[in-house]
Amino acid sequence: MEKQKICIVGGGLTGLITAITLSKLNLKIDLITGNINQYIKSNRTIAISQNNYDFLKKLKIFKFSKKEFWPCSKMKLYTEAKKKEFTEIFELNRDKKQKKQILYMMENSIIAKYLIRNIKKKNIISLKTHKKISGIIPSGLLKSVKFKSKDNSKYNLIIICTGSNSHLVKTLFNDQSFEYSYGEVSITTAVKHSFIKNNVARQIFLNNEILALLPISNTKTSIVWSVKKDIMNKYKNKNNLFLKKRIKFYTKYFLKKVKFVTGIEYKNLNLLIRKKYYQDRVLLFGDALHVVHPLAGQGFNMVLRDLASLERILKNKINLGLDIGGSEILSEVSNETQPRNFIYSLGIDFLKNCFSFQKKSLKDFRNKIITTLNKNNFVKDILFNLADKGFKF
């Protein structure tokens, strides 16, 4: 029986990991992307849960050393205080009995290198770089990807991993989403510092700002600073000197002898909830489906949970000899992933709004609730499991 064929459009981390995962299902896979090496240059980091760490282990493409996946055994939340700079209001610890970490930190550049190297080794993944798509059209029972070079290729299933703003997504799924801007920018960089036992992920909730300190090693930490656009424009200058001074000021209570070792990246922050996940033989994936605020570190975790569902469903259908691009199969994928993504997205948005209160009375009330929850281990276990495995229906 001839192998079924999948086209994955987009060579970011989502496209790369999707291609590798599905390559284990006895499929022919084309990965269409631009300059694939651009993803090696990113300064960004990703937090993944223990459950998703275990999922990645099954792919057998990483060494799983601390250089690739730095373990964090604690997460702490702080707010500003008058008499001292920060007050700790919440702490979540790893599950010692089951030897589970709160999360693992991954550097995009290191992970991208492993994924690209693995893809180039696999004969069943055809890497098509610099191919420009002019459209997706019906071709008998299948779908054809039409390239600007005028050659066409037929596929059982096309998975679009290009993000929500691509021309392809907007053309095929026009106005089928709920989206709004937070009016914020995430500022990402990495710093070297004096040696510490760096196993605590910290979130500091400031007035109109959220600062995350995410360990990468005992001497290196990733900084993710979410700030209002108008404030960011005041901080920003040609050399980012004022921005760096502000980061040093906020981090001095946790990190000593801070030195910036990467450039600074900026990204506009939005909420996106996709209403429709698929159409005839075309499935949206990754940021094309859902974009959330980075404060909870759940963006890529949501992608990996979706991927685990997709892999399992397609594997079952292939074993039954079914067409993987059929509407019933794509509907099953959507029905399993969409409800939990919807709840997760709204939940993260709710948290973001809670930490955006301007009135002192609301801030005090919020902090009182959080400090009360901090004393309840049962609630903490629930929060840990939600962050680790997501919702199950």
C-alpha cells in the first residue's frame, strides 16, 4: 500500500517538531520553509512541563542533558512592596515523590539545531526550502499545494504551522478567530551572572509590567519582560542602554554581576483563539490556532499537547487503513484539542487581567487570595497538574 503524504508548511519549532513526530508514522512528509537556519539565531527560550518533557523523550532525538533541558524545581511569584522591593506571594514546588520538575527550560537555538540536524538525516522527510506557495487547490480527492515556481504537489493532509499572520492562514481561514492586542511587548534577552543554585523560575509582577527570570544554567538566566508599548518606547533607545539598566535594577536582588550575552528581541503580545481548526484536508497548528500571553509559559506546551493528540489519532487511523485527511479524522482532532485550548487561553487571559489591576484595593484583594492559596497544598497539586498535563475531557 502506497504511503500517505503530508505537507507541513512552516519551519519554526512547531513545524520542525511536527515533521519529526509524524515521520514515525510511516508517512511521506514534505516540510516547506524559508531559510531554516534563521531559527538557530533566536535568543528566546521555552518552558515545557514534565509531561511534555516525557513526550519529547519518546522522540529520541535529544541527549536530554542539562545543557538542552534545564530543570526548575520551584516557581515563585512576587509583587512590588513599599518597604522592600519585592514580596513573595506564591511558591510551587516539584513533586518529589514522583520525581517531577515544575518545568524545564529550553533555548530555542539549541533545540532548533537538534531538530534541523535530525530532519536532514531522515529520508522520509523532504525539506523544501525557499519554496513560495501561491495557493492550495482541490486535486481530485486530495489537495494540491501550488508553488510560485508553477509546480504542484498532491497531499492527503496539509498542516499549516506558519503562525496567525501569514497570508496563507488569512486567505483560507479569514475572520475565523477571536483576537485582540494586549498593547504590550515582550522583551527577551539572556544574561550571565555569578554562580548560584539556579533552579527557581521567578515571575515578578510590577505595575503594568511582568518580569520573568528563567534559569538556563547556574550562571545564565533568560529574561522575559512584558511591558506596555508606550512605556517600552520611553525605555528604548539605539543601544538599549536604558532598558538594560532597568533589567539590572530589577534583577539585582536575585542575580549578581549581571552581564548581557545576547541581543534584545521584541515581540507584540496578543490573544488569539481560533474558531475553526480545519477545512477540507487542511489543518492549522501552533500559533495559527492559539496565541497566549507568555506569563504562564504555556504557549509551546499547548502545541506539544496538540501534537501528542494528533500523533495518537493519526496512528490509530493509519493502522485501520483510513485516509488521514478525511473530515471525520480532522474533526476528531479538533474536538479533542479545541475545548482544552479554549479554556486554557481564557484562563491565562484571566490571570493576565488579574495582574493588571491598577486600584490598590483590587491588588490587595488579589494578593490576599494568592497568599491564602499558597497555604493550601491540595490547591497547589491541582495547579501543578493543570500546568503539567492540561485539561482532559
